[in-house]
Amino acid sequence: MSMVNTSSKRVIEPVSVCPAPLISQWLKSVVDSDPLFSSRYPVTVLGEYAGGIADSKGELAYLFRESAVQYIEDGQSAVPFNA
């Protein structure tokens, strides 16, 4: 998938769509098991829970990610970060 969203082009390689939920699960478990991420450097990883490729050429793909809303407390705001 290749799309322009605001000022940035986003590309999801077809080979990365299906393993994305497993990689998200692994990353969340790494962050959750490290005490520094809960005490000194609080961070929440939003998991990707589903994904798929919608056409045979791999040009239309999608990933569903958790909403940040459930994790935001009063006085906080979400900051998106893409690696």
C-alpha cells in the first residue's frame, strides 16, 4: 500500500502486513516487562491487532491498531511516533 496522508507518504510492504500483529504483541511484551518503561520512561505501545491485503498485487493493504483514547488520562495527550 502506498498512500499520501497529510504531508507524508506511507508504504506498507505486503510481506509486513500479516506478521504485524505478532510483532506488535512481541514489542508490547518487551516494553511491559521492562520496569524502566513503567517508572522512568512511561510509554504505551499501541498494538496492531489485524491486517490484510485486499488485492492480488499487494497494492491495497490495511492494518488495524488500538486506539490511544483508552490509555490517555486527564491532562495527557497522545504523541504519534512511527518507526
